[in-house]
Amino acid sequence: MPVSNSMLASMRTLLDEVLSGPEPDLDAQLAQFVWAEGLMTASAIGPSPLRRDEFVDAMCPSDAEGVTPALRELFGLAQRQRYSELCEEIEDEGPNFQPEHLDGADEAKALELAADWVAGFMRGVRFRFGDWKVLFDDRSKREMFVPIIAFATAADGSPALGSLAPDNLLNFQRECLPLIGKAVFRLKLHWEEQRADAKRHGGRLGKVGRNEPCPCGSGQKYKRCCLN
């Protein structure tokens, strides 16, 4: 989606405010950018896209140190443009898609950035975990996630595949690194098929949460409407 002149003007004002702050840590900024790319990828290919406020809250929690309304607004504007570009890249490149910055980096840096990207991707998955869980529970489909899970971490920061010895895990990650994009494309096709199937049968993906709007369109929460 193109950026309008008014959006560009807003971004100019916001950038002036943001750039008047302390000198940025470029390595940290790159890691944050790659994390955001992972988050947006999960949104772009998954069961349903994240709302703009969900993305901004994930990237820039309002109570985090150093986060200002201007910074949150800037992230929102940047996400709007980049999300559109990312969707086009995934569609155009198909199984040859590879997350930005993972190509061209030396191996050590690429492995490090892959972990950042996967952390963002898994954050996006958690936003819609009720839908994604159906895929995780299906053993025949779970293997699509292997190149991504290779870089994932548990809540305590330990590797999700901690049962592997460190050297074996590193070798496995090297094998999985070029396969991340292919996994993204396969997951995209899976959710497209699920949406098409749901549309054919007049249903919707996943279960309706108790506190979600009731699918009957009443405007009430599901628990107060058609749950019982």
C-alpha cells in the first residue's frame, strides 16, 4: 500500500522527535527490526492478521522505558507500509522466500538474526495461538514448523530443542537456516487452504473465545450470547 503525502509528513515530524533522542544501538535496532519482520510474517501467513494496535503493543509497550507516543505512532506507520511490502514478497517469491537480512549475512550473524526472527514469529503465533494450536496438535502437519522451531527458545530462554547437544543443535540450525522461507510458504498455503475450506462450509477458523464477539453478530461477548 503506497504511503500518502499526509503520512509522509506525519512520519517526518515523528522522526524529528524520535531522532532527537540518544544515539541508537545499531545492532540492537537490527535485531528489533528482524524481530518485527518475524512478527509481521506470522501475521501475514497465519490464520488471521494482527491488528495495528496488537503489533504496536508487541513492539513498543506503552509502559516500557524510553517508549513515547511518537515512537509508537512511528512504528504503527512503518508497520503499515512494510506489512504490505512483506505480503507481496512472500506471494511473489513463493518457496524461494527468505526473511530479510538472513540472506547475505555471514553464517554466525545469520544464525543470530534467525533466532531474533523466530522470536518475533512465535510472538505473532501466540497472538492467535488458539488457531495455531490445531496445527501443532496434528502430527502430520507439525513437521512444517521444524525449520522455525530449530531456533525457538522456551520461556526461560533455553533452546526449545534443548535435548540436542549444543554442537548437534548448531549443526541442525545450519541445516534449517535456508529452509525457513520454505517453511513460511508451506504454512501460508496451509492457512489459505483452511480459510477456503471454512468459507465453503460457512464456518470460521479456530474456536470462538468466551470473551470474543459472538459470531452471530449480536455485538455481545460469546459467553453472554450463543455459548450455552
